[in-house]
Amino acid sequence: MQRDTLVSFEGVEKRFGGFVAVQKMDFDIRKGEFLAIMGSSGCGKTTTLRMLAGLEAPSAGVIRLAGQPINHLPTWSRDTPMVWQSLALFPFLNVRENVEFALKMRGVGKADRRRRAEQWLERMQILEFAERDISQLSGGQRQRVALARSLVVEPEILLLDEPLSALDAALKVRMQSVLKNLQRETGITFVYVTHSQSEAFSMADRVVIMSRGKIEQIGTPQEIYRTPATRFVAEFLGSSNIFTGQVKAAAGKSVTLEGPAGTFTLAAADLATPPAVGQKVSLTVLDARTRLAATAPAGAFNKVPVRMIGEEFVGATATIYLETAQGQEIRVQKSQDDLESLPLQVGKDYVAFWPHEDGHLVAEA
């Protein structure tokens, strides 16, 4: 176990009867980091969080907190408070009383718990609402109360289960900033479950991506975005064009791949095990790194003839939708300045291309 490890999952599994919700997992959560666990519904992310919280017991393996096994510990003795998706605030208590509740359960005196609760309400910029009923607050205000209630006990780790899912888009962005700043200021380890890529990538130091109860990849947002470890990760993120084929040649750090869309060359230096000739692999290239031209450019580029089938504008960026001769859809992201230099027309033929070094190789499972 690393010196800075706060939580470790060692061979942890969770089964419900014959259904395996979480396959054997081994990973660490570092002290003071913001870790996001993401994946589609049913991938096992919330079950993983619930096992850490003590709401579910592992079927196998050991969970350690600060080096000590906690499988046997009940929820209330783990010091792992959780901010729920529903927030779970007490409607019969006012704002201050909600924040004081955990302190009261720990036997903290009335004056001390009021002082500590008001300090956190002030920190969350809602002290003026201290005597209000929960029903009188907006969604964002209730979110801040839930955070204050969990953080007032100054835990070493805070668990968050999709806490922003009920907020509108603008408020989500503001609350993401609040959460990230809180985590940096307090140094408390945050473990945040979400299905939203934008939430995970904008706040987390590291991201765990899960699928069907299995960890597909753990890394920084930049690592996962640029170098997905599996085809599933690339497809889940939706930010890359993916071409499948077989390895026709592999020499040194260079690999030649032949597939339905054409023949491509790329570097395989980022693969732990170099691919063998004949092996089925996938090439991923980011939409933002894929270029577009009216005719094939000269030089060391991978090239694919395409036809434009549509476009979508989001602010100053446009996503151009294209189709290969085989019917595969690919995407290219362009700025407004790029569009001015390359007039586009639906139904017209173009060439999508990218430098060899911009491709990333993923071995097929």
C-alpha cells in the first residue's frame, strides 16, 4: 500500500445472489485527492460507494481505511459521511438544525455545535438562511446545506452519490466550482460517483471508469481522454473516432493497421505489450485532432475519404458529421475560424486526416 493511500480495495467483489454487481477490484484512493467514479447505469459505481460507506457488505475481499480493515464496521462508526443524490435533509428541522444533527449524535455540546454549524453555513454562504425551513430553500441552497451537514464533522473522507443530478445546467456548473474549491481548501478526500463525463473531468484529480462491474481504466482526466485503455472507454467518452482492423506490420514503435476504412500507420509506444502481426486492434483519434480538407494533403498523414452528412454548432465550435464509403460515421471538431477557411456543404466529398502520432492503439479484448 502506498504511503499516501487512504482507502484500498483488495480483491473486493459484490454479488446479489447469482448476479455479480462488482467484479474483483483492486485499487487505492489517495489521501487528499478528488476521485470520481463514473460509468453508465448499472455499472457498479454506486454499489462500490455503498460498500465503502458500509451500506453494503463485500461478498469477498477487504476494504481498508487508513490501513485498517473496515468490512466489519457499521456505517455510523466509519466516519465516511455521504451526500446523497436526494440530499436526504430532514424536513422537520431548520437549516441550522440539519447541519448540527451529526454533531448532536456525537455528543457535542449545544453551544459548540451551534458555533461550528454557523461557521460552515457562513463558509457555504447560506448563514442568512440558518433559521429557514428546508422547504423554503432553492435546489442550490439545499445542496449547500447537505454539504455543510456532512463537512461540519470534518471527516477524512466524504462520499458523494450523484449530488448534482437534480440541478439545472447553470447551477451544476456553479456547484462544480464550489465542490472543487471546498476539496482543495479542506484537503478532505472526495469520492464522487457520477454518470456525467463533464462533472468527473472538470473536478476530479483521477477518474475510475467502470463497465458491467469491472474497472476499465483509472487515470487523470487528461490520460483517459487522450489515451483510452480499452475500446469501451473510447466509445463511452464519445470524443474519438474509432477504426478497427488487423496489424499488417509492426516494426519498432511503428504499426501498420489495415481495416475497412483503409490502411493507417501509427506509433505503438504507449502500448504495454506491442501488437503482433494479425492481431485485431482499434485505432482511436480524437475528434478535435482529426482534420478536414477538400483534397488529400501531402505528407505523413493517415487519410480517409468522407462525405459530409451534417453539422452541429455549440458556441464557437462546430462538430462536422461525416461518413466513410463503408457507412461509418466519424466526427471532426472545428472552430469558427477553421470553417471560414474551408467552406462546407452537406453531400460534398472531403478527406479526413491526422498525423501518425495523433493516433492511439487499443488492443481488442
